[in-house]
Amino acid sequence: RALRPELASLRFVALTHPHADHCMGAHAYLESYRVQEVWLFHSFLEQACLGFFKAMHDKKSKDAVEAALELPAGSVWLDALKLRKAIKEQDGAIRKRFLRADQEVGLVAGRVKARFLTPNDQGVWRYGEILANAVTSLEGDGPTLDPDWDPGGLPHNQASGVILLEYGQTRLLFMADAEDLSWRDLIEEQSAPVLPKANFIKASHHGSANGFNAMIYDWAADKNTVVVMTPFNRHRRPLPTGLGVDLVRPYVKELYCTNCVEARKASGLAWQFMTPGATPSPALPLEWAVDCRDDSRRLSLLADQQVTHPYVAGTISIPPRWHHACQKHPELIQLLCPELRNLKLVGPRPRLNDEFRVSLTYDDGGNVLDQYVGWGAGRLPGS
């Protein structure tokens, strides 16, 4: 709430599926704002889903994303209980909807339509069977887990609820973490294209190759479409992958990421930092210039010196007063070379969300009215 004090209410809050990076902390929205509707992944109240996460909590085991985020075992279950409590406390004042295919919601007196595209009945059934079998395995293993059974690989992305927002001629497609199997479920039920051309797409599953489906992009994307990828670096296979990016690029006009450093590391591609729409780059502090004059190796710490003084890890340390300056003025971090920008140089930053934000504002004709790209975000040249 402190980041957006001007907001008093939210039209809806959507939780697409039970992975910690998509659902943790949602109860805080209901506790801080007046929320008119909450949209939840379809299995939120089902015994198989919450039973699975409770059993994981009881056995002190983590799912893959809890482990990647270094969360305590059972964090998703405990957070789900907080969300249920927050919803119950607003019972009667908040409308609940489940994210399942073939539902349509009217917002703003019907001027905005929200269509839920996945999962369909086949996907719901398949995911339910997987969870039921997992709960049986968990509960049958006694006080500890079978060491040969890995609960971390369960495909919770199959529960992902994809949302299409339509406002006049403007289309915004939020793909959550839907993967190819969910897209094929959607395609098999349609005799004609189910998606209009989208102006904006939040790419599925952080830009993974298995989040891509060629027919979906044939339907939904063209050379006027902007795609945004949200990197995820907290496991052995960081995202986006180079293949995932290359699959999407031919279909769209612009391709952005919300964290240029991590997108570069994960994909191996030359994402470029963006400054238009963001706070202009600050001037180099005099103290930093003095430090570089005293030791020219420090030039390699600066972003604009990489051509002539490329950074090599372990050869030079960031001076303590650079640390202190970044703590007082976090915008100075963007002066550092890409390898250093995501280091924990400072504590919580008050405008952290803006540093890594990519947002566009449209009118009802699909025309871009405003665009913001934070200095930590990036664009892939040639897309």
C-alpha cells in the first residue's frame, strides 16, 4: 500500500495457479484494499490441492518453487490459509470466481471484458488426477517421504488460468505459466481461432520453450504486438531460455523483459537496458570519478566503460563509499555494469517495482497512450 498510496480499492485480484511466485502474499491485497472480486485458480478450495500442500507442510518437504525461493516447507499452504481467512472476513463484500475456461466477466459497466481461457475440463480433470495420486503417495509414506519420490516436479502449471482482457479494440493477453499441453487442450476444442490479435502479451512461463505454442501465437500475435517476459532465475534452469525467446520473436513487434541482467544470463542473448520513459540516468558522482582516477581498474565497474574497460569478476571490488552512495540514492545502481546491478548493494528500495516495470497504457482503439520502461528492464534488439 505504501508504494501506491493513491489507491483505495482494486477491481479484482487474480491468482493464476499454486506456485509461490504467483500466489504468495495475495492476502495482503485483501487486507490493504477494498477488493471487489478475487479470481482464483480452479483447485484453490479442493481437498486434493490444499491437501497436497498441507501434507508437504506436515512432512517438511518443499515443492520446486518453494525450494527455488528458499521458502520454508508448506509456505504455499500456510499462505492459502491466510488468503481464505482474508476472503472470509470480507464475505458478502467480495465476489469469488474460479479461473476456468469458457467464462466471461464484464467490468466497468461492461466496457471491459475478461475471458478465462484455460484450463478446460480436460485440463482440470488431468491436474486433479495428478494431485490425487500425489496426496495418496504423501499420506502413504508414513512420517517421512519416500526418498525416491520427488514431489517437486508436479506440474502445477497445468492449473494456470490464462486471462484475456478486451477494451474496445484493445486486447491484453496474460498467459500466466500455461504450457503447451494447456494450449493444445484449448486448440482441440476450437474449430476456429479462439483468440483475437493482442496488443500486449505477458509471455507464458517466464519465456520458457514449453510455454510457447505456434498456433496460439499465429492467432494472438502480429507485428503490432508487444510481448513482455518476466525472468525467473531461482533454479537450475533459469528463464527465459534462448530457445523460448527465439520461438516468440518472429511473431511480434517488440520484446521486453522486466530484468535485463537476469534475461541476459538465462538466455545468453544481448538484451539492452532501456531508459526511455524511466528516470534519466544520473550523473557520475564526483567521488566515483576520483576513485576511478586513483585506480583505473574501477572504470570496469561502470556500465558506460565496458567497451574499453570490460568488467572481469573478482579483479576489483566496489569501493565502500559507492555502496553508501547507492544506499542513499538507489538510482545510482544503474551506473554500474550489468553484472553488478542485481547485487544486494542496498536494502529494500522504495521504488523497486518501478525499476523493473514495463507497462503500456492503451485507448480503446489499441493505440498506445503511454509507455514506461524502468531502467532495470530491457529490450531485445531486432525484435
